[in-house]
Amino acid sequence: MIRMNLSCPDKTRNERTSDGALLWRAPAKINLTLRVLGRRDDGYHELDSIVAKVTLYDELIFRRREDGRVNLTCTGPDCGPVEENLVLRAAELLPENAIGADIELTKRIPSGAGLGGGSSDAAAALTALNRLWELNLSNEQLSNLGASIGSDVPLFLNDAPAVRIRGRGDIIEPVQVHTFAALLYLPDLHCPTVDVYAVYKSTNYTNYTNCLKKNGNRKSAIENLQSAIRNPQLDSYPSRWRGELFNDLQAAAMQVCPSLSDIISLLAEATGLPVHITGSGSAMFIICDNADEAK
């Protein structure tokens, strides 16, 4: 269990090391709200979610080299095969030049938990290498590149500590969220995202289908469904809105991983506070007003 505070990552996420390398901190995220409105024509899901970045970081160090090679080393849990890492995929998307980089990645954000660690690492690579290689790409250009890697990458390229994302994750709007402390619980469970969405689709696409039939086209259906969303007012003390948070995928995740339901019940009983999952799971969080309440 990890306690963490919402912070503005752009104030602390990069600095120069003593040898001139770039040190980048890639934050995790939690979904305070998540609506899944249906499947898009491009195969992605139409989402509407308020996402907060939190002070649980992966760390990346970027050192410039002059032979055009990009080398990645990874330490920590859940590194996986280096050649499949999103950091390398991000580097490959940038314009070719004769400059390369040695990249050291230290993983602290577990994979497959709904915390967005891989996407955050990719966003950090795009931004840091853009600076290291003096490419002068705009944030919009980087976001377009990042979207081809994963739906969560663009939100990590936005400097706001909390954002509302829509579409497939490419429509991003900063939102005001009161500072909070959170308890993050990381069970030893993996909830495959594909399986969670499959269960959700089989039981929860009725509203979208009916709305699509009524409106005649996907755009109108999405606009009508979004107009019905009632997000909590998150700019007041967290104790006022933590019971109003929602995640459309939580019930489906508990079907895919039945142990989640037991853990959520135990945590709720022990703390007397609402327990939520982030993304498609399996990480869970409890929102607190401050660090003292979290303790």
C-alpha cells in the first residue's frame, strides 16, 4: 500500500544530472471517473474520463550519443522484454537524425494495473528526446505521435495535473481537482484489459446501441450520452466527492478477477471509505483529504 499526493508533475519531473544527462520522472495516473460510451469505427473505445496524475513515478535518464543508436536498459519490476518497451517505440517515431541516446529506465509503476506507466514512459521519452535531440517539435506534434502508441500517451504530454479526456483519449481538457492524498493498493492480480472490455461490452452497450438507433449516427449518439454524464465537483474537499466517483469497468473487472470484489469489500470495511479501481484494474485507491487522514 502506497500513500501519495496529487501534484503538478511538470514542476518536478525533469532536471539535469551532474554529468549533463536528463532525468525525467514519469507519473502514474488514476481514473477518478470513467465512462465507456461504445466502440468507435476505428476499433478504439469512446471514453469520457477525469484522470489525475499522482506522485508515483518511473524514472528515466537520457544521455546523448552521436552514433544514431538508441539503447535502453530497464531495472525494477515488470520490465518485460526491452525490445517491446514503449520507450523504444516512442524513440522510433521521432524524426531520424544522426544523434542517438542511452536510456536508463527504473520501473516503480506496476504494469497491467490501470496506472498508465507504459504510456507515461512513452510520453517522457517523446518529450525528453525532443529536447535532447533539439528537434523543436510542438506538443501537438508529439501528441499526434504518442496517440499512435496508445490512447493514454497524449494525456501525459499535457502539463495539467488533472485532465478530462474524451474520444479515444485524444481530446484533452485540463480540470480543477482539489489536492488530495490517496492510498493505492496493488493486489497481486492481473486483469487483462481485453477481457474486462469484452465483459463490459456484453452487458453494458445497450444504452449506446439504443442511442445510436435513435440518433442515426455515432457522433450524435456520443454527444447525447456525454450530455447525460454528471461528473462530481472535484474542486472542493475530497471528502465531499470521493463517494461520487465512478468507473464503468469496475463491475466487469470484478467478474474477470473475482478476488477484486473480496479485496474491495475488505478495504471498505476496514477504512469506512469508498474504494475504487483505476482503469480496468487491478490497482485500487482510496481518496483522503490529506496525508494525516491517509495515515
